[in-house]
Amino acid sequence: MLDQPDEIHALLQGAPQTTEFKKLRKRIVRQTREAIDQYGMIEPDTKWLVCLSGGKDSYTLLAVLHELQWRGLLPVELLACNLDQGQPGFPATVLPEFLEKMGVPHRIEYQDTYSIVMDKIPQGRTFCALCSRLRRGNLYRIAREEGCSAVVLGHHRDDILETFFMNLFHGGRLATMPPKLLNEEGDLFVYRPLAHVAEVDCEKFSNALNYPIIPCDLCGSQDGLQRQQVKQILNGWEANSPGRRQVMFRALMNARPSHLLDPNLFDFAGLSRE
């Protein structure tokens, strides 16, 4: 079914007809459907705010969700949204022109959070935490204004693994990005449908379709970020033992509270012999 060129969303028109790409596409679609089903993301007749940064991951997210909707497998309304944060040199016309060409319903929002970040963060410190917090607040506001039930993000398997190890190494806790989260106000879900998808697959997919990638010049250009250090560690492990990323990811889905040390998760004190 996925191989029929006349049964395809505009976002996938012109896709390579190679066996390799067809397998890649099927794998990403399958893994996205699995995550959506496994974590109970679908509420019929609701509306999702699909956040589009212009990076490889968000383009992949947008294309796969629209393909699932196109095929009647995702009974929700999709609204793409890009938050222009006022970064110098940001190509503001790229995404609106692309979304218009693809026939994708969208909203482009301008909020100069860049100036706030530059003003508040001392020179030499990383911007990510404050930038992310300001961006998330604006996306929640937009979702409410548009009547959306969920904010949908393009984080993939490797983002989730990296966050786990950042929390382990620097935060002193076992935690990561959950595939489904209820915000503090309790009125919006945050979904990550690409939770099972590898970063390398997102890169291959978006490159094969020649999506107009926009790099992040605010955070991505900073040296010495903890996330980059963790990524290098994971890359080394993967090079020495191919498939290790997937094994570690499966471990996040197979927690055993009785074999950890958190008394809030398991009643060690109440454990008794028969």
C-alpha cells in the first residue's frame, strides 16, 4: 500500500523509488504508529499542534503524521506551527512558503525570545534551558488559541536516550523525555510520536526528500554542551557495539522497580519473608 505513487501526500511526492527508501519510509511509519498506539495518543476528533522548527526531525514528524492522516489512520486534525524566535539570520520565508506549497494548514508565530535569552544568560553559558522554557510557554498559548488538545514534538529515540544519560550523569535521577506528558495546568498533552525512531533515519528521510533544512544557530552552534558530550559517548558505544542504542532504549521500556533503589517506587521496608 505504501508503495503506490498515486496514493501519497504532497509531502512525500517525489520520494525516491529505491527499495532502500521504501524500507526506510515503512519503518518510520510503522514505528510512529506503534508509539501512537502504545502510548494512547489518539483522541478522535481532536486537533494537534505539530511543532515545526525546520530541522530534519520536525520535517520527518510532519510528513509521517500527514501520511497517517492521509490514509485514515490518524483521525485528528493537524495544524503545523513554527515559532520564529527572532534569531538573527533566521530565514523567515522558508517554512511559510514550503507549507503553502505542500498544502499543509499552518500558523507562523513571531515572538522575540532570542533577545530575552541573550539578555538573561551570561556569556559563555548555554541557552538551551531558558530558550526551551520560553518556546514551550508560547506553544502552549498557541495550542489553546487554536483549540488543540496536544502539542506534538519531533523528539526521536536518540533525543530520549541522550536526555536519560544527561539526567543520569548531571541530574542525579533516572528520567527522560516521556512519549506522552500532561502539562502542569492539566489541559494539554505533549506527544512525541517519533519516540521509537532513530535519528539517523530522520536524517536519511529528510535528506532524501530534499526538505529545506534550517539549522539552529542559537543553541546548536555552542561548543561544550552536555548533550553533545553525551552524543559522542553514545556514538562511541554504538561504533564499538552496533545496536547498543536500541538495547539501551528497550531498557527504558523494561524498568524493574524492585531492582532499583527508589523506596517511593517499591516498598522495600514492607518486603517480608513468607
